[in-house]
Amino acid sequence: MPCPDARIAVVSETAPGPGELAPAQVRKLVAETFNNTAPEYDRLGVDFFGTFGQWLVGEAHLSPGERVVDLGCGRGAATFPAAIAVGAEGSVLAVDLAPRMVELLRADATARSMRHVEVRLGDVQDVDVEGPFDCVLAAFVLFFLTDPAAALRRYRSLLHENGRIAVSTFYGDDERWHWLRELREMVPAEARPPVPTDPAPFRSSDALHALLADAGFTPARSVEREHRTPFRDADHWLRWSYSNANRAIWDRIPAERAAEAHELARARIAGMEREHGAIELRTGVRLTTATRSPEPPQPRSSSAT
Ligand SMILES: C[S@@+](CC[C@H](N)C(=O)[O-])C[C@H]1O[C@@H](n2cnc3c(N)ncnc32)[C@H](O)[C@@H]1O
């Protein structure tokens, strides 16, 4: 279980499948989880989203003066590198569903005197912003959407003629963390959040490229990069896991079992350290870019992949 991605982190064999919860309920669950993580999200000195945001912006090849929209911006892992790349003559509009992410990112942008960064509360499933933009950034957000195909068609419509999109997703699996399933199983079945969307389009570069092509983008290109995150000890990992999408598990483990869950995590991490000589998370990050195609999107059902 390599990634702190709520879609994967909270799903177990018994979780309801895609479409089993109304989109409004999915939005509520996602907003609650990320609201709870916002104060410490990517702020614990653990090298993770900040690095991935820089990688994504690097792949987007932004130029000074460009107009960018960062969808599902979180605390600005991609927003700030984008704002630096486009400079004060450009602009970055950052949008997120979780009010505390929005408040805190806005405060950070003000503290950094980045007046060309605007932060708004909004749902990027059907985002309501005024284009055209030169680039859409979507860092680790598409897999939270109930209809990513429809969202991507909307993003295309926000772009200039030669505008581009840069998307990051996770790939792969670090088998050393498979014990996280045991934590997920401590969540009562009725409290397990659903899989918000069909995970198939995110399982391979080819599948994601097909999703983008159907939404009206030119042939996409993906770069896959592996990242290793070290943790000092179990408590370091525990605190970090409360600050990202794994929080969805912690918030659903019954209070009377919280101490047991923490002890389980400490024991498994101690075992990992004995066996592998380190406490480390290996994460695969897929960075995918494509350009707006002059051809309109293919009219397909949203679940086609
Ligand atoms: C894994 S975090 C990634 C945040 C940031 N892009 C980064 O790379 O650190 C996913 C973010 O997407 C936001 N999000 C999820 N679904 C959303 C939706 N429908 N509309 C807007 N934001 C959404 C969450 O609130 C969260 O901040």
C-alpha cells in the first residue's frame, strides 16, 4: 500500500463499489477527510507532495506570463511551483473542495506575497471558473472524482487552443505496507467509504492516455518516477498518516479501538524495520501531460475506459 490516496487507502474488499454513493455524499466524505488533514498536510517535514508538485510543474513546462488553474490544489504543492514558473505577469487560480485547505493556502500565498495566486473553494468535478487557461494542473485528484471522464471534458473546454493538461497519479505497490489492510479492517464495514470512481483508468499509463484521448486531448505522454520516503520511527509515520488521506481510516476506527490500532501499526513498523533495516515508503508517481486536441471529445458514456 504505497500511497496516501484515500481512494486506495480506505478501500477494502468489502467497501462499496463505484457509484454506490451519491456524488454529493462522496464530495462530503472527501471534503471532511481533507478538512481534517489540512493544518498538517505536507507540513510535517516529510518529503512527499511538495516534491511531486515540483515534478508535475516541471513536466508542464510553464512559461512566464502563462495562466494556470490548479484543480484539487490542497496546500499548494503544485500551486507554488507553478506561481514561481509563470511569475507575477502570469497567474495561478487554485481550487479545492475542502474549506480549510482553501483558507490555509490563501493565507500561505498572502504570507509569500504571491498576489498572482488566487484560491477558491469549488468542486472540480464540474469546475466553475472562467478560462481560457494555458495549462490545467490536476495533482492527485482525478481519482477522487465520481466522473473523471466528464471532468476532463470540462477541463479541455477551459483551455486555449494549444493549452495543455498535466496530471499526477500513483502507480505500483510497496508490499512492505500491505499490513495497512489490517488497519482498514478495523473500520466497521458500514463505515467504510466507497470507491468514488472506477479505478481502472488509473491502473496504467495506457488506460489514462485513453481517458484523456476520449476527453479531447492529443496523445498523452507519461513519465513514471519512484520516490522513497524515510521515517524516523513508528510515531513519525503515525503522525504523518493523520495528515494525509490515510486519515480517512483513522477517523473511522472506533475510538475504543484507537489505542489497539496504534499498537498494531507500531508492531508492524518495528517488524518492517527489523526485516528491511529501515522504515521507508516507496511511491510510484505517474506524471502525464497532453495538449488540447482540435478534435472535440468523443461522445462516450462516462464509465467507458
Ligand atoms: C491527495 S490531495 C492532493 C493535493 C495537492 N494537489 C497536492 O498535490 O498536494 C487531493 C486534494 O483534492 C481535493 N479534492 C478532492 N476531490 C475534489 C473535488 N471534487 N473538488 C475539488 N477538490 C477536490 C481534496 O480536498 C485534496 O485537497
